[in-house]
Amino acid sequence: MKKWYAVLGDPIAQSMSPVMHDQWCHENELNATYIPIHVEPQQLEQAVQSLRTLGCSGWNVTVPHKQTIIPFLDEVDESASVMNAVNTVYRDPNGKLIGANTDGAGFVKSLQEFTGDSHTNRKVLIVGAGGAARGIAFALQSAGYGPIYFTNRTTSKAAELASQIQNAHVITVEEAEERLDEFGLVVQTTSVGMNFAQAGMPLNPKNVTSGSIVADIIYNPLETEFLRAAKQAGALTMNGVGMFVHQGALAFEKWTGVYPDTKKMIETITMKVGG
Ligand code: ATR
């Protein structure tokens, strides 16, 4: 029987997940499809019950449901409990609905694909202290990267996050700008630079060391003002397309057992976003 997967969000029309997963189903000759479903917050519980009853094999969860879906699932795995957020739901062999979060691990996979190695001996600066920063920090640390430093507009939030992670440090934005040359990897996780509404940079990257990696998790636009400035300063820059593709690939693997072709997909998504 044909399997089906979905993504739940509000709004959902802009999601590129259906194109991505449908292409992977096709490439891997799976008899399956992936559909976007618009679910408003007050419909979420009913939507989960319906997907459960109708036999949906697994789904992704996007804004604004990543946290609120948790009580409607049977269990969450460690990745989701660390982040207190779910982006992927799969069924275990008994049919239980398990919530997982592949965002942080997706970032690490995209980083390793970008660098071509798993060389973890890099001092890391994470810019931001929200959910994305949290997931990426835990995933980098469990992959062996570090030490990890946080900087954030609101320093107290960075301090709170750092207190939950072993050997993590906090510096102010001004200090981070001055000491940027110490870091082999800088990861921008805030929404600054997304679309035109959030213009500007959360931090000036002019002091970055040539050859260091500067990543931004934003993928629309493909190059934020922050990444452009980091590139001008000599950094190797990585946008958020890779993270988006790898978080999807990790979900696809949970559902099908196959880790799909990510390199070709990064090109496809880059072309679509670039228009
Ligand atoms: P997400 O879950 O996507 O990470 P979030 O939890 O709302 O989103 O976190 C947003 C992050 O972006 C925070 O680090 C926030 O900084 P504050 O803690 O100071 O609010 C950061 N951020 C958002 N808008 C910003 C801006 N205009 N300048 C600097 N940082 C900003």
C-alpha cells in the first residue's frame, strides 16, 4: 500500500519540504508521497489524532507547533526532550508515535559535508540563545566540537543556556566582536537577516580569521548581510540550506531507513530559493 508522509504548520504553503521529500521518494523508488497540511493551533490535537487513525507513516512539524505537539504524542526521544521541541514524528514498531528533533544533528551533518571532514577541534561561537541555538549547541557538543561560547543580544539568556551545557561560556556581543579571531567556527542562529523585515547583523564579523567557518542557519535569503560581511573578511561561509536539507534527510531516514542524496538536493533548494 502506498505510504504517506506530511508536514504540519501554520502557514504551510511556503514549505519546501514536500518538494524535497517527494523527490527523495521518487529517487529511491518508494511508493510514497508527502503532503503539506495547514493546521491552525486549535486544530492540532485533532489533526494528530486523525493522522494516527488514518495511518500516516510519519510527519514533520513546523512553526508554530514544534512544542505544543508534545502532549499529543506517545513519547519523545532524547533529541526532542533536550530541545523541548519536535520537528519529526515517526512510528516505532508497535505503532507508537515518537517525537524527535533532527535540527541540531542536521546542522552538524551539513557542517561535516561542507568541510569534508569531521574535524571537531574548533572553538565555537554560537550567536543567539533561542531554540535553534540550543539544539545546535547540544548536537555540536555531542559530536565532540568545542569549547562552546554563546553570545546574545540579551546576555542573561545566553548565560542561562550556557549553564545547562557542560564547559560552555558566555561573552557579550562587544567582547565577541573583539575576540572573533579566536573562533574556528561561528554559527549565527538568530532571525536577524531573514527576509527584509529583519535587516542588519546581530554581530559585526570583521575580525574573523581568514579560513574560519562562519555559518548562518538562515537560507532565505541565501546570503544574509552577516554572511556577506564574513565572506569579505575572508571566512568560509555556509548558509542554512544544508541544515534544512539534512534535517529533512534525517527525518526521511527515520521513516524509510534510507539516507537520501543531500548534495543534489542542496543544489535544487538553492536554485529554488535563488529564484
Ligand atoms: P528560535 O527558536 O528560532 O531560535 P527564539 O527562541 O525566538 O527563536 O530565539 C530568537 C533568538 O534571536 C534570540 O537569541 C534573540 O535574542 P534575544 O534573546 O535578545 O531576544 C535573537 N534575536 C531576535 N531578534 C534579534 C535582533 N533584532 N537582534 C539581535 N538578536 C535578535
